[in-house]
Amino acid sequence: MVKLTGNKKVKTAVFISGTGSNLRSLIKFSKTNRSPISIDLIVSNNPKAKGLGFGKIFKIRKKILNFDKKNQSENKLLATLKSYDIKMIFLAGFMKILSKNFITKFKGKILNIHPSLLPKYKGLNTHQRALDNKEKHSGCTVHFVNSKLDSGKIVLQKKVKISRNETKHSLAAKVLAQEHKLYPRAILKIFNL
Ligand code: GAR
């Protein structure tokens, strides 16, 4: 689905808004020999995002943008991505919705991870909604980003069992642990590796 040219890793950016545990797992993956990607930029809409700390630890450049003026921020961001030669974007707990214009510029080159078995539970508060509906399973999905929220082509999913005494917090932790494994696997898959 995505072609590798030569043996150079494809430069990518990870967009976050919060803790960045998926960012951390992606950075670790990117440093392995089998990874087709390097992570060259971390983008956040939130200057207080804990995940920004991984930029410092792993010496990765950071770009913080206030998405309130979305067009302006996205235009700045597009220029930054170009200057760093970023070819792919991974959304990892990024809580802003990118514009159609932005997505078109990176068509087929943006992935997202979502904490549900899509197409079920698009949007926010996925774990509570799954519990309220007495689901027996939930999980996570890596998908391509298109202009409709959480609706692009699915790359991979991982199911988890919901136990009897599950809370939204225990379910979130269980799903998150799977997310950390699923995102790298999805990247290998889109590179046909
Ligand atoms: C993850 O569970 C991710 O799937 C979710 O936010 C969490 C971020 O955790 N993303 C969304 O809900 C996107 N709509 P992290 O910051 O520790 O990676």
C-alpha cells in the first residue's frame, strides 16, 4: 500500500494531545531494524501534553500549534511538515479534527488509532458507551483517515474481552495495552512487511 524507496526509513510525524503512550510505543518501534519509518516530528495542539516529554527523551523535534484558528494552524503545520520532509502522519490520541484540505494534502498517508472496534463507537467516550450497551467485546482499530470522522479504511483491529466487573478505566487500560502492539503491526502491514 505504501512503497519504500531504497533502504531509507520514511520520515513521519506523530500527532498527540495527551499522555502519548502510543507515541512512546511508536518511537520504540521506529528504532528497530524492521521498522520502515522514522519519527522525525511530534505535533501537539496541547502545550501541556505529557507526551511532549518523549520529544526531549528521544531527541525528536516538537511543534505545538493552537488549533483554535484551524486554517492558520494547519497552513503553518503543512509548511513545517514539508520542511522536515514528512511523508506520513500517525494520529495517536490527537483530539482535533483535521480539515478536508489538510487530509487531501496527505491523502492515504494519515493513520489513526481509535479505542473501539470500528464502525462501532466512533467519536468520544467509547469505553463507557460499550459498557452501557452491555457489549461482550471491545477493542481498538487502526484506520486510514478520510474526511469523515473515524470512517476511513480499516487496516487492523484487535478485540478484547469485556469482563463482568469491567469499568471504563479498566477497559481503557486493557485496550490501550493492545493499541501499543497494534499500531506497529498496522504500519508493517501498510508497507507490506
Ligand atoms: C488512546 O486510547 C487512543 O486510542 C485514543 O486516545 C488514547 C490516547 O492515549 N484516541 C482517541 O480517542 C481518538 N479519538 P495515549 O495518549 O496514551 O496514546
